[in-house]
Amino acid sequence: MLEGIDGQVHYIYYTPELEAARSQGGMRTNSLVRLRKLFSEGHPVINIDELGDSEPILRNKVYLRETAQRLIRRGMLPQEDGWNGCLGRYHKALTEAAMPPERSRPANETGRDRRRDQGR
């Protein structure tokens, strides 16, 4: 059983590909993997992309920005869904990566500073 980024727990049949990944130390708790069902010679095969430990990935701004842009192009807007743990941090990081960067303004151009100047 695997928890998907959709917040659902998915039952995945144990296949030789999964066995090989697990025996090589892959698919550990709190790691991110991408599973895709492909067909080879008419038979289903699971393709496993090991993305690694979730913590470094959640700090990788380039990966998160690219993932968020890919989701947006597919018509999905990343958003926080109230999940906790690794999944919640993943959704939060994607949501933040999807937001346009704020334009920085000099401190003297903010409304707060203007109000202060007007009172003098």
C-alpha cells in the first residue's frame, strides 16, 4: 500500500519491479516515488522513478517550481489540502512554488511608510 499525492492510499500489486526496488533499498518510508504502468510486448510493467528522501526534495525550489508548472499546464492548480506529515509539506511546498514571486519594493514605497511620512 502506498499513499499517493492525492491523499488516497493505493493498493499496488507486488510485482518483480517492486521487489527489485525494495531489495535494493528503494521505496522507503518518507521517500517519493513515481509509479507508471507501461506496456512491454503487450504485458503491463511498472516503471519506478525513485525521487529519494522527501526532505531534500521539499527544499529543492527548482524541482518544486517545475512540478508546479507541469501541474498548472495540465489544468491543476496546486493547493494545500490540510494534510499533515510528508504529504502536507509536499502540498504546501508545491503551492508556494506555484505562486508568482512577490515584487520587492523599496521600504519607502510601501503604504505604511508613506502614512508615516504624511504625518510629519
